[in-house]
Amino acid sequence: MFLKKESPVRLSLPIGGSGIGSTQVKKAAERNQRMRTLVFCDDSAHPASLTRDGLASLEDCGLEFDWVEDPSEWRIESLNQYPLVIFSKANNRSRADHEPWATEETGQAFVEYVAAGNGILILHSGTALYDNSPSLCRLMGGVFTGHPAQCPVTVAPLAAHPLTAGCAPFTLMDEHYMMEMNDPDVDLFLHSESEHGRQPAGWTRRQGKGRVCVVTPGHNPEVWRHPSFQALLRNCLSWCTPKGKRGEEQ
């Protein structure tokens, strides 16, 4: 199957009582509270496990993940079942099949999806190899152009930005993504720095009624597991969540 439903994360809800009956009520409430989120992952250089493990610890975000690793049979029409998409996949069908999966038609579908009021969080390789879809590249606001050999990369948040709350600077081995920005009006909240220079590494933009957020670090599991990166993911997921599904207006 191209679509895999992960065991959903659990919420801790203030439901009183004890025994089997109250447990069933609590589980039903949890199901009603979780938001279905579509996750694209797995490409030629980034196994699905990188994203799966990196998101696994976000146990209190109230999300239920459906996973697309090989989009060969995925249908664009299913996008409307999800208010939020996580894009952690370069333009390869899978780790084993390096052929592109996205076309300009695919990109236009994502543009319309976000413009309708949905959210998309684009992580690391989700910015890579989509040259054949100009619409998708414009939606991102900036795209990957290359990277040097792995080296110590410092993730440097803008301290005053709300999306970097709880996120302190940190340095780990990573691919230092070189980015080409195509939207001068993005709201930048993160830089990456190494011996190769300084690059934009995190930004947001609006598309119609919807929200786009991009975060470029994250080739290695150590980056995803870092407490500051986890805080960043939580903040970005919250910001991308469509109006009406957020706990409060942001």
C-alpha cells in the first residue's frame, strides 16, 4: 500500500472517572481531537525512518499521521481529506526508485490546496529537485540548489520570532543546504551557518488563505532529536495548522 496509517499520537485529556467505561470515553474523545495529517517522506538520500522517528516524539501535538512513502498510486484528490501536510520528500518516488513523482500538475494542486486555507510544512529534502514543477517551487518561496559535504552546521534562530520560542542555537553535523529564494517577502525566522557561509534556513509565507512553512536542516537523526529542533517543529506545526483547528489564533 502506498498510504500507511501510523498509530496516532495520544493526547492526555482531562476526563474524569475510572474503569473500562471511562477509558472508552477517553479514547473516543482522543480520536475526535486528533487532526489527520498527511506526511510525504522517503527519497533517494533520506529514508522514511528519518521522518517517522523525527516526528514520533511529538506525542502531544494532537496529530494522526498518514504516510506516503511511494506516491505512485497516490491521488491528488485525496489532499482535501487533510487540513495539514508535511512535505519531507525530494522529488523521487522512493529510496529505491529515483524517478520523479511530482509534475507541474501536482504542484498546482498543492498551490490550490494551500490557497483554500490549508497548511503545509516543508522539511529539509522537501525543498529538493522540484525544478519540473515551477508552481511548487513558488509555493515554497525558496528551493534547494545544492550542499557541500556534511560539516558542522549551526542552526541560528531569530531570537525575537515567535516560531523560535524554546529554540536555542545549536551546532551538529548536517548537510548545509544552499537555498535560492524566489519570494522576497518571506518571513525569515532561522539561519544556518557553517564554514561555507550563511543561508536562510526557516521561513513562512502565505498562499491565499493558507500557510506555508519551510525548515531546511535535518539530514541526520541527531538534528531531528535535538530539543531545540523538536521545539521548532512543534511551533511550526502549530503555526501551519489551519484556522479553526488551532488552540488559539496565531
